[in-house]
Amino acid sequence: MAEVVSMPKLGFDMAEGVLVRWVIAEGEDVERGQVLAEIETDKATVEVESAHTGVVHHHLVGEGDILPVGVPIAVIGEAGEEIDVESLVGQTGDVDASDQPGDEVPAPEAEAPAEVGSAAPAQAEAVPQGTDEYPDGAKASPLARRMAHDLNIKLSSIQGSGPGGRIIKKDIESYQAAPTVSDQPSTVAAPLFTHLGPPPADETIQLTKLRQAIGRRMVEAKQQLPHFYVTREFDMASVIAQRKEINAMLADSGEKLSVNDFIVKAAALALREFPNLNASLQGDSVLRHGQVNVGVAVAVEGGLLTVVNRDADRKSLRQISSETKTMVGRAREGKVRPNDIEGSTFSVSNLGMYDVDHFIAIINPPEAAILAVGSAQEVPVVLDGEIVPGLRMKATISVDHRVSDGAEAAKFMQALARYLEEPLRLLI
């Protein structure tokens, strides 16, 4: 029996997405769980898996189309099955968006929050000509469109070298590398330090969808969540020594544990003891999550993503390390999966690799807390009345004051110190 595949909702605040690429072509077989398409959301480009097994009979939309959540995008059925697509989809005239110029977006303004109870638009409106994404109907690959948008380049100013004059990645890179005529007037007086040359012109950079989404969520978090912060210093000498010993044992396998793997495991075990911090506020009640899913903040081009290590309290350091590296790799390649970035119950943001001494992080709603981690540094410490070298790391927990208080957060940090300063506890 034929099934309609709709534009999935890949996050609680997703309203629309761009179908970047069809992985399974029309007429090809697809298995349940196989990657069907790549969809770009505000957060990342996500690989969407098929919920059905069969043959992809029809693509109802084309690559590059911007579509609201819930819109039919494909039909999957049995081999040789006769399908009345128009009846199945239930819409006349909007069955095949790929026959259109590819310049359509949903009627609501981009980035505007959806109003409760508002009706979804019956069909999409054309983007006004001259925008950066689809100017004057310019032919361009989805990757070229995204690059042009991120670099604030007008596609109408580029000559495409692809099939039929299509603009491709190479054309964007060539255009970016080409010298441009200076906007500075020729009559500008010579600057005081002539060897420095004139200052560069002002530059306006359009925010990416990811950066806009981060901005919306962080403003909401700081305005609506009453944060408080607790900072503690940790003795990291034992973790560093334990890591060195384990990595020597794993040398032949090519695996290597990071300090962050120890921190994720330690935080997960500490959360077992303080479930109030592994929670979400729901009106006048607190939902304490049974799973300890630790999100790890990852810097990607144009913003930040959080990949989720599920059941981190139940996994070995080796499992945590392997899974985190795999998800981080997909995130930086723009190939994340929905499960990679959804469902975290607590987050860790680590800037230690940038030699950051200390910072505070903004809570990632709907979570109740986040841990900000600095670098482990060799510093002088007082031990038994003498100044000796030591390895110390500062970390700060940000907590929603509606859910917890300072004393509980301080006890959590004590438990975290117990695991980090006696790392054999992480291996038991």
C-alpha cells in the first residue's frame, strides 16, 4: 500500500526546512531505516531515514525547495503498484513542487515564531526576485546556494559553469577568490601610517539560520530562566595520569580518550545522585528524567550544535569517546541525524582546548542546568603548607533557580569532584 512521506519536524522549534538532496532516487528501492533525504534545518543538515520499505514512486518536491513541516514530499509504495498521487496526497496543483522554478517558501515570514492555533498556509509563496538565496531564478546547486547565502554573495552576479549554466561550488569559490575593485574613493588622503594601507571597508554579514536560531533560544533562555552559578576548582592530576595510561593501552587500536570523555562520564554519574539537575520544568511541576542524556556542545561553521550521548551514566569511557567522536564528525560535515542532536537532559560546554580559564554558559532549554568547563592548567598550589605544582581545572554550573538552589548545585559539584579526583570510580 502506498505511503506518503511528509516533511518531518526535526526539533521542537522547527517550522520549515530545505530539502537539500534526495539520497534515494525515484524508482529506487528503499528499506525502513535507510537514509531517504538530507534536510537543512535551523540547526544543521540532517539525514532523514525512511519509515517505510518499498519503492520511491514519486518525489513531490525538488532539491532546494523550502518547505513547512508536514508538507508531503514523497510517495513510497510497492513495486509495480498503480498510484493515484493526486488523490493520495489530497492536494491539486501542488503535487510536484519540482516542476516549479524552485523559488518557493511557505507563506509565514522566515524566522517568525508560529502562533498557536494559526492555520498552515495552503500553498507556498514565491520568494521576491533579487534575494540572495534565489535571485532572478538563477540556477544553482543547493550547496552553491548555501555558500552564497553564508558569504553574502548575489548569485545573479556569478556565471555558472555547470550543466545548463548551473552555478556550482567551484563557481562560488572562484568568485570569492577573484580580486574586487576597491570601494575606496581615489581622493582619500593618505593615512598616517602609509605602510598599513587604507582600512578595509565595512562589511555586512547575513546571519545564518543556525546563528539566528541560537540567538532566539539564548535570548529566550536568559530572559525567562533565572540563572544562578556555582564555580569550583578540581584537582585533575589523577584524570590526566589515568587518561595517559589508558591511551597507552589503546594505542594499537588508534583510539584515544579525551579529558572531556572523563568529564561527561563524571557528570552523568553525579546526576544520578542529584536527579533534580537532570530535569525539566513543566508548569508547576518538575520532570526528573530517567535517562541521563548528556549533551556536548560542538563548534561548527556558523554556530554551535549539541550532540547527545544517551545513557552516559551506563556507558564505558570508551563507548562515550567513540560515540561522541562519531557524532561530532557528522555535525562538522553537516550530516547529523535527528537522534544526534535531540533529547539531551543536561549539557556540558568545554572550552578547555582554547586555554580558557573560566566562563559561564547559558542553559539550553528545556534543561535545568549546564556545566561550563575550562582548561586543566599547571598552577602553584599549597599542599601541607608548601607551594608545589598542581593541575587544576575550573568548572561552573549554571542552574535554573526555579528548579534547584545553591546548596544542591554545590553538592553536585562536590560529587563531580569525587569522580574526577578519584577517576577509578569511573571505571567501576
